[in-house]
Amino acid sequence: MKKLILKTQANEVFNSIKDLDIDPSEFEWQEIESNTPDGEYFDVSKLVHVPTGYYFIFDYDYESHYGTRSPGGGRAVESRETEHWYKQLEYAKTWLRSLKKQIDAPDLWTTIIKEKDLIITALDNRITNSTFNNKEKSNLALRIKELEEYIKNTYVLSTDQISLLNNKLEYLIEASERQGKKDWLHTAIGVLFTIIIGLSLAPEESRDLFQFASDIIKQIIEGTLKALN
């Protein structure tokens, strides 16, 4: 027995996908066995976003429509009785909006790992873990202040975000008093990642800030290398 959604209903889902500027070709319809509490055995429609594996199941519980979605509202999987088709469609639209956020969100973990690898490869083998001298520490503090002013002048920050920014950048300056250059390089990259997460910027803003801050860190380290030549 099958309880699949109608062609006209599938078209409504298609239009909802287009309205959010998601590529409909990235989706795939599947038929799966119902997994609702009524215990009947029938097939229902499952819409899968192939690139991410996220999905929405257009299910039934007895005669009532029932939806299961991933991602859910703050959890990986969420299910809800939706009574009738239009309520189920609205539930599917909230799933699509959550999916859109997941698609658009930057993979900051991957970004920072790649950027970290680039920085470490370019600089790490060229520097020792010697301490910063007074001139280097002064230059480092100026560069960090440049980064602070750039962030505050470029992005709209809350009081809590400004406090986070100030604390983390001050920590970087203090770390230069006790850490060797190689250790400080690793610390700086980790602190940078913490700042970007804490500021909750849009994906493109996060990438731009990471690039600008990475350049500042490179300039600090390269400045110490020039002093050795």
C-alpha cells in the first residue's frame, strides 16, 4: 500500500524550494516505509537533499498527516503531527528554511584547518620558538590594535561581542610576553577562530575577516623573520 503525496502537492514543494533560491535539481524523491506510531505498513514520500543528506518525510499517522525532518528546529531529527496537507506543507517550508541556513553556512572548521595549514607550511619551518624581543612585541601590539579597529569599524557588534573581542585580542598581546614565536603562532590561529565564531557573522563576512586577520598574523611573523636576516 502507498500513501504518496500527489503531483500537485509535489509541485507546491518544488515552488517552495525555488522561492528560497535552492536548486531543485539537488533533491531526490524516494519511497520509504512509514515509521509512524499507528503501526500500519505503507510507503510514503521522502524528499532528500542529496548533497547534504538532509530530508523531509511526508508521512501519515492514522488519517492525520505527519512530518519528519532533518535538520529539525535545533536538533538533528524532529517529528510532528501536522493534521492536514497545508499544515504539513508549512512544516516542510520551515525545514527548507533550516536547510537553506545549513547550505549557506560556512564550514569554519574546514576553513580554519586549511588556512592554518597554509600559514604553518609557509612560516612554521622558518621560525624558531625563541621569545619576542621588545621591538617585536611593540610591533605585534600595533598589528593587533589594527585588527581590533578593523573589526569594530567594519561590523556591527553587540556589547558582549565587543567585550569578547577585546578580551581575546588582549590575551594575544599578553601571550607574546610568555610564549615563543612558534607557540604564539598556533595560539593566534586558535584565538582567531574563537573570535569569528563569537561574532556570529554572515558567511561572506566570516571569510573576509578570517582572511584579513590571517594576513595580520602573517605580517607579525614575517616581521620577526626579516629581523633575523
